Amino acid sequence: MWLEKISSPSDIRNLEYQQISELCQELREFLVDTVTTHGGHLGSNLGVVELTVALHRVFESPKDILLFDTGHQAYIHKLLTGRASEFETLRTQDGLSGYPKRAESEHDWIENSHASTALSYAYGLAASMKLGRGPMTGEALRAESKDPNRRVVAVVGDGALTGGMAYEALNNIGHAQSNIIIIWNDNGRSYAPTISRLSQSITKIRLHPSYMQARNRLGKVISEIPAVGGLAATSWSGFTAALREAIEPRVFFEALGVRYTGPVDGHDVAELEYALQGAKEWQGPIVVHVLTQKGRGYAPAEDDEINRLHDLKVRKPSGNCNEEQCGSYTETFSKHLLAVAESRPEVVAITAAMPAPTGLLPFSQSYPDRFFDVGIAEQHAVTGAAGMAMGGLRPVVAIYSTFLSRAFDQVNLDVALHRLPVCFVIDRAGITGDDGPSHHGVLDLVQMLSVPDLCVFAPSSLEELERMIDTALTLPGPSSIRFPKTPGPLQIASGSGEGLRARKLISGSGEIAVVGVGKMVLPAYQAAIDLASKGVSVTLWDPRCIRPLDQDLLEDLSNHRLVLTFEDGFVNGGAGDFIGHSLREVAPEVDVFNYGVPVEFIAQGDPEGILSALKLDKNGIADTIWAAYESALVKHTSEKFPPLL
């Protein structure tokens, strides 16, 4: 077993190619066994086995800086950098992250899970190294950061080159002539030029170290010829450019000042090493175009034409309801939007490279002319939706909560400022679990509530979600509907609300009122029922629409002594803050306490476990209500209550 013998990348550099082939097979088997058991990104990592092995044989990590974009294709990198023994803890609490993580290893430079960022990191790192700084501090180490043989290598792919930020960075990299090697992992999820025997032959010539060195020397000699050196150098440059144009397709990389070479077989380690060694000889930025197969070596992934088993989910039971009582918010949205679209031809759907995860795949199959996948370009998706709305369409933008942050400016100024009827369907809102801090959707309520005149919905059940989709698509302006990754109840307390109206679930004695937001309604309802059996009566509201707030809700809350709000997003600036501010305007004497997620980066773990630790589950909410109730009564009556059992 070769994998057992690897504790660092240096352990694979002296292996023969037959041994490397055996290692790659081991890596695939290990990956499949682990990920199919514990969940995670499978297809993308199966596709980069040989590429990652070749990278670690050619470059010396961490001296050479390897950046993975997107970060979910770094599993093999983790296995080759001494983390194989911990791999079964992947994406679990206190275990390995599903993305590169600086705290885990000196080989992980960036904690990136949002795509299209690595080229910007590479640009900045190359600039700091050029200035003699680099990532190391202290005078004694500064010489190493100036090492001309040191390289910044950015592995981009699996759709990362569909994001506009990557091209902004590429433009600067070409202009600055940064010493950066860009590995374009082309796995069929982005643009791919035609491959031919001619292009393969020219690639080998252009990557040969002798050719590289000779070309650079000849160019230098020509430029130094007295009197005519500058003109001759220009002519030499023009000749070599014309030769390139004659024998290979013009690629836009070179128009940006970035040398292009390839395509290279991404599953041939020897060919990859040859290409990478040649790229190391090049001074300035260079793209090595590598063709890989997503899901390589695992039949179920190869047979999955849509996602290549991009990621595997391990179904976990919900702590709040069983399968008969619960269902998927994403599936409910998918089915209901399809039903709505049948009678409303103006409804269109937009996604940013996530048609299947956001539930829009059935829509795309039924209405291909009304479906728009813009790639990993959230900003463009939102402003494009604004244009569609201006043209009389009803755009529905389905997007993960964490990725919506990338388009906040566009939501605010391109949609809301123009009061356009764009509906943002925000999936994976709240604590998501095993993907870690970059994927928890804890910021969307803060963001959406800071955008003027944007209607903010938070469904507490699957039936509520359907009603809110119907309502949102009738509004004259923008709206958002947020829901969690975890299953939701079919309904709560036998029914649902309507329009923009709030819904009172329990009428209490008037002492204390509880407001649950979205997912928090169910545990708050369960807590209130438990407390009622112990003699504590509370009023429970589901606001349904956070903005505009139902005036009946505010009037009822103003008749209580104490109001507690619970949400699964950031508590500072979130829904509770918004409700509390609105209530203080009409009833400043009412005490309002807000509970939610603290403003901090929360590591991966079971989502229900994280919520429990934050006291945002049924028991935690019951304890909080009891403590607040007791405190309020002591304050007003000096009566001491025993602790809640």
C-alpha cells in the first residue's frame, strides 16, 4: 500500500511510473470508500488524481505555492500532504475541512470554497514575492521569498473559469507579467478548444526546456545588437507570433499577455510532468491547459452525465420531525415553480452554475428557452435578471445564501433601486453543517433587510414556501425567500398563512411573546408546547414576512411584557433586530431580546448539533424562554422560580 508510506509530497518524487500508477489507483479507491461513506465532493477529486500527483512531483510544496480553485478539488492534495490517517473525519466536527484550510497544514495557503478566487490570490502572492516579502517574515528568511526558482501555481477548473473575478485577475496577471503558472483543469464543465495531433505536437515543442531556454537567449542576444537591437527584437517577436498564429488556434490568453500551451492529457502523469517542467522554465505567466474527466475511474460517477457525482450527500435524520412529516425545501420549490411556470409564460429561472443543487434542473428540461445558467457569475446573474424584469419577465434567481453575498451590490443597486420584480430564492440559508464556515448561510437576512423596499420572506414549512412563491410572483418589486438545507415540516399547527400576513400559532397569557423566524418556528413551537405543560404560557408568532411586518403582529407584541425572537442567522442586524426596532417605535416599554447565531466563523459539523450548541433547538429555546420569563417576573414581582427541568 503506497498511500500508507506517504507522509509528505517528497515521498512520491522518486517513485517509478508503474508505482505512480498503482498509487493513483489506491488514491481513487480510498477516495471512493471514504466519500461514499461520509459524504463530500467525489467527482471533481476523482478527476484530478494524476494532476495532483504530478504537481507534487514537479513542485516543492510549501516552498512552491499551490492554490486550488475551486477548493473542493483538493482532497488528493490533502492525502499527499500527510492527512490520510485523518481523512475519515472529513467534514465532521473537529475533523478535516472539505476545503483547503490554513490551520490544517502548511501546504494549504488559502481557505477557498467560493470559486474563481485563486488567480487573485496568486496575483497578490506573486507581487509580494517580487517585492521580497512573500508569506515568510523575518530578515533571515526573506532571501527565500526572493528565490527566482520559486513558483506560484494556481489550479483552476471545475467551472472556476466561468467566474468574472478570474478574468479580472487574469487581466492584471498578464499586464504585470507575474511569474504564475496557471493550471487550467478542463473537465468538460467549461470552454474547451479542439484537441488535435497538431496541437499536441506543437505543445511538446513549445514546452521543451531546450526550446524555452534557446528562445529566451536568442531574444536577449537580438535585443542587444547595437543600433538595431530594438528593431530586430520587435521583428523577432513578430516572427514568433506569426509562427504561432500559423500553427495553432489563437487563444485569448495570449491577447491578455498570458502564454498558453496545451491541451495536455490530465490522466497521463508522464505527459503532465513534462508539461509542468517546461512551464517552470517560462518567465512570466503561463497557462497549461489540462484535459481531465470528472469522476474518472468510478463507474457511477462516469455514468452520471449531469453532475459526475460532483458531491455526495449522506442523508441524516432531522431532529425535529420524521420522514413522513418532513421534506426537502429545494424539491418543494422545484416542483412548485414548475407548476407555476406552466400557466405563467413570463416566469423565467436563473442560476449561477447550480441548476441541479438549486432544484432548477426540471425547469431547465421543461422550459429550456426560459432557463438561464450564467456560470459562476452571481453578479451577472442578478443584473441580468434586472434586465429581464425591465423587459417584462418575472425572473426567479435561485442561489445559495453564501453565494448571494457576491452579488449584494447588484441586488441593492441594480434590482432594488429600480424597484424591479425579481424574486431571489435563497437556498442553504442558516447553519448548513458539513461544508463549514464558508457555506453557512448566516448573512442573508442582514443583507436583504438592509436593502430598501425588498420584501423578505422566511417560510417555516413546505406549505408556507409554496404560498410565498405565489405571493412573491405577484409583487410589484423585489423579494427574497430563504430556506434551509435541512428538511422542513410539511406544515405547522395544521395550516399556513397567506399574502404578507403573519400567523399566530399560540395565544398566551400576555406576559411573554416569542417570534420564530423561518426554520426556528418549529423548535419554538415545540418548546412552547413543552412549557405549557409546565404552566408557562407564551404567545407564539410566525411572522412569515419579515419586511414589511404585519401591523397586527406588532400590535399584538406590544401587549406583552417581554418579546423574544429566534433566528438561524446572524443576530446582529438580523430579523430580530429589525422586529425589535419596529416594535420600539410603537411600544418602547416592551423588553425585546434577540437570539440567533453569533457573529463569528463557525466550523463544520452536524447542523442540528451546531444549533443545539447555540441553544437554537427545542430544548435551548425552552431554557431561554424560561430564564427570560423568570427574570422578567423577578424584576416585576421579586418572585423566584425554580430552574426548568
